[in-house]
Amino acid sequence: MSQTHIWLRAETKPQEQRTALTPSGAKTLIESGFKVSVERSEQNIFDPEKYRKVGCDIVAQGSWPQAPNSAFILGLKELPEDNFPLVHKHIYFAHAYKEQTGASDILSRFKQGDGALYDLEFLVDENQCRIAAFGYWAGFAGAALGIWTWANKQLGKTALSPVSSFPDQAQLIREVSILLAQCATKPTMMVIGAKGRSGSGAIGLAKALQINTIEWDMEETMVGGPFAQVNNADVLVNCVLVNRDLPPFVTYTSLDTAERTLSVICDVSCDPYGDYNPIRIYDHCTTFNEPTIEVIPQPNNLHLIAIDHLPSLLPKESSEDFGQQLVPYLARLDDLSRPVWQQALDIYHQKTKNL
């Protein structure tokens, strides 16, 4: 039987330093008999030399189109725009199954090249739960930016200036702690979806900063919003991605009260274009360069954060966590009939059937 070959491509999305495979994960695969090639990358949080030391072949950035046809091309975010047929089996977040812009173009390229897509979002276990996700670090980073924004506002500063990734969580915590130390009090943070992956990350950040939290989950939200109680918190972190028609958690009307202390919302779930967005007070995502939107003006202004790649703020920890979840399944790529991989391939065929 030929050696299973995984080819880690370099990410090209700006400010994306995360990776689907860390040097530690690559070492595990190599020790299991895999061949691993890693593209040089100016963005990967891990230096190529760390991959070389564990036995990976280091190859040129962007050279994956020339990889052997049998190789699995592994990545996180979208492929660079092009039009050549895709002949390989790709594993990444394609964002192509929900009629997103450009979805038919990328799926057509797979069909033309007789390749295949194993979308990371649709790799699920027997309980239909995703096998690997960045949720914890999305919540952690989102809560940190929410507290950071609140502290800046208390100190009369710009809500939140452009931000970039941190080398590790300790540095992020230190940065926010310095700001909080200058404030007269600490904020109260409300987390909706506190028992989920993202919610647990937000709670983890609150504990690290010794922030008082109000934790809500299904029991508290089942009656339906809008929820007047959110106005009593200083920072609201929404970690619930709603996939059915429910009353929104907040509206302009529910927030329009002089007694509101809430001044920052971080919508970790970040679904401004969806029909079921529970935070219906904004219509576009924010970015690391422009992190906040002022959704309600002075005098009692309210800022909102809705960054759709929050885990990129902590690329080291988020990559390590994601990799630990994913590698045990990558180690089974030598048998694509296993349910996780077969189900993902079935979905791909369903989505490309009528192209």
C-alpha cells in the first residue's frame, strides 16, 4: 500500500496565521507512517524549521498544484482565486455549500478536475457534531476584545484601534489587564450560549481577568427575546448561532433606554447576512483593522464587534487546539470509507451533482 501523503498549503488570506496542522501534529502523523509536506509560509505562526525537525519535507509556498495527485491538500481558509481544474482531494473550510458568493465556481473546478472536497465544517462524528472547531478561542478572543473596548471607553479613548494577532494568550491577557487596572471598576459581562464551545472560551477569559459574569444558555433564552436583562450588563458576548426563526436577542427598541449600562456587544457568532441573526442591529462584519461599529450614538453610545475570524487573534493556541482535535481523524485518511470521511465526500457529491 502506498504511503498516505498530506500536503499542508500556505494560507493566503491576509492576517491568517493559523494552520490546520502544527509541527506536533505533523510529528504524530509521520510517526504513524504518513508523508507530510509543508509549504513555506510568511504567515504560519510556526516556523518552517519546526516542521523540518519533526521530519516534514519543506516545499515552496503555493506549490500544491504540483503535488502528486494522490496527496491530500490540507488548509484552513479559501484557496487563492484561479480557474484551473482541481485534481486533488482538498481538506479545508470552503464556504461553498450554502450558496455563498463564488461557491459554484469553486465547486465546478473540483468537478472539472475530478478532485474532491472534504469540507472541515462538515466533518462530523456519529452524533453529527463537528470533530474539530475553533469555537473556544473565538469566544476567548471575542470576550477579550469586548472587555478591551469597554475599558478604552471608560478611559475616554477610541473604542478599539486596529488590532493584530498576539504571540500567545498570556500577552493578550496582560494587555487587557493593564487597561482594566486604570479603570475605577471592572465590568460585568453577560455571555449568551455560555455552555457551548465559544461560550466556554468567553468564560475562560473572564476567569483569567477575574470578571464577574452572567451566564445564559438555552434555559434562559427559550422564552424568546428581546431580553431587557442584557441592558444591565456592561459587555454582552453572544455565542449562539441561531439556525431557526426566533425572536432576536436585542433590537434597537430594546436597547433604547436611558437605564442601559450595556456599552459593548461582541457577536462571536457573527451572522449579519443570515435570516436568523439574533443580534439584528448591524449589517456587516467588522475587521481587525476596523474592529467596532458604533450602532447607537452618543450620549449613551453602544459599540459592536463582529469579526468573523476571531481565533486568528491567538493563532498559536487556536491552531494547537484545532490540531489536537483534527489529527486523530487525519491519521485515518488511509481508509476513506470511515464514516467521517465518507459522509463528507457524500455531501460533496450532493452539492456538485447538478453542476
